[in-house]
Amino acid sequence: MPRRRYRRGVGRSRGAIWLRPALWTQKKRGLLRDFTRRYVIAGLKDGGRGPWPGGSGALVIDETGFAKKGRASAGVAPQYSGALGGVFPCQVGVMAAWVTTAGQASIDRELYLPKAWTEDRTRCRAAHVPERVAFTVKPRQAEAMISRIVPDLPKDQVWGAADEVYGRDGAFRAFLEEHALPYVVAVQANQTVLPRPGRRHLGRVVERCAKEEDWIEVPAADPAARSFQWWVRRIPDPDMEAGADDQARWLLARRHPDDPEQHEYHLGWGPAKAGVEELIAVTSARWGVEVAIRLAKQAAGMADYEVRSLHGWYRHISLAQLAAAFLAVQAAEDAQEDAGGPPAERVGSDAGADGVSGPREPL
């Protein structure tokens, strides 16, 4: 069997450098995080095959829980975690992942500290939480990660995606727009979308305006996955200047044919030329962060630790993300070589792709 050759970046000799104590000082502890981010973005290029213009990909925000007993570990508290299936004593990490058709990997992280922690400075000192660390809601933590990531993203079209925890936060959506990052985010049925009596909330808009023949069924990329029906419309933007028609807003509703009364809702903002298929592809990319987190937990031991301090948590998660990133990039390169393609590029690309058909008539 031929010996596996590792490309430059992360390999047998290069990976050990991150275990050096000198790289974990207060000033340098972000180096590994930044290296992992750039390594993943460069290694998971898909050569323009993705559904987005240029095939760039999606930056996805989500969170995951780490089961933890006791009271001493930084951030541990009874709190909800979808990964754990309810309210349990755990730590919650806000995660960012880069998702393309070539693969997905986690590229940044922030530990959520509940108010019970930030208001107890004695407890914080015991867990080595700096005095300057104050209570921060999860959408603000996500914004801090996005600020670090955006400068390294490809210059082609990139989308952002997130679940309801972040999508329902108006300041978070405004932050994405200020950073020119198009998005499709999940929201709740009572999300305000139109300043009209009877049509103010998204759920009511869908109830009153979505005719049965307007729902379109989009086959799942995976034949074994469920296919969903979608209702997509552009919505007026009262904040948009007259004549500024290069950006648009959309509302999206999703249902399963076997249960048409149950809907999931999304809000979108981005280039006006974006098509229905493109918007739906962004919502599908959102699940890539769960795949990335699962890989890091199962193959790189991201959830297997006994550290209690804040900096200990960041060190362990950062190393686990690097290990999982290596696996994801190597898998993408192997798949490309098996398909007979050239080795994955390590530099940016200006390749473009034609857009897909536009969405239906606006509301």
C-alpha cells in the first residue's frame, strides 16, 4: 500500500509545533485559531462547483453543548443544549464552520458564560476567567467570530447562515449587512416582516398569501434525505434608498409534504439576482456545522476533556478543531484525487459561475 503523502500546512512534522508552550501565551493564544481558519478556507475550495456564485461556500454559526458535572468548570450551568437533547449541566460553545461542497470544518469558537458566572467574580477567578470578561449574549459572541473570519473569506460570493438563536436577533442581522455578508437565517413565526395590519408577522403572511399551487418541491441532494416544499417571496425593504435595487430581502417558508401544517421560517438578505435554488442551498448548508461539530467530537475528541479553566477550554477546543480540520481537508483532497481532478489549490480564485433562476414575484 503506498505511503500517504501529506501536503504542506498540517502534517506529521508541522502539527507538533502547536504543542509548544510559547505559542499559548496571552498574546499568542489566537495563533492556532487563525491558522486553522485559513487552512480550512484554503483546503475546502470546491473549484466553483457549489450552488453559490463562484462556488465559495457558507459561513455557518451554531452552538453545541459539552456535558459537565460540578460547578468549577468555566461556564458550566444547567442550560439548554440541542446536542444533548434538553436542559443539562453543561458548557455551551458557540461555533463557526466553513461549509462548501468539498466539505465542512469548524474554524472558530467562543465559550458562553451565563450571568450566574459573570456576576460571581470569585468563581470566575477560580476558573481563570479574566476580570474584563463580562456577560455576552451568544449573537454578540458570533459577531466577534465573524469579524475575525470575514477578512479571510474568498472574494467570491459568500453566504452566512444561522439558526433561530441568532436569526431572531435584529442586531445580528444588521451586523451581517454592515459587513456585506449575505445571509439566510432561521426565525420564528412571530418574526415581524411587514408593517401592515394582519401581515405583520411572518407566520401570518404565509398563512394569508401562500397558495397551495405556489409551493415548490425541491429534491434533497441526498436521495435518502427528505424532500421539502418551499414558498419564497421578496419582501419590501423600507430602509432601502430609492433606486438601490442591487440588494433584496426574502422570506422563506418550508414544509414537508406529509405534514403541510408545520412550517419553518427563514429571512434572507443578499444580491437581488440570487435565485430560489441559491437561497435554499444556503439553508441546507446550515446543517454542515453539525457535521463539522460531530466530526470534531467523534474523531478529534473535542468533547473529551477534563479541564476547568477558561484558557484550558480554549486550548483543548482549538487543538481539536485543528485535528478535525486536517481530517476534513485530507478527505476533500482524497475525494478530488479519486475523481481524477488536480490537487486542491492553496490560493484564492476569481472563478465565477452563472447565477440560477430568480425568485418569483415579490409580495
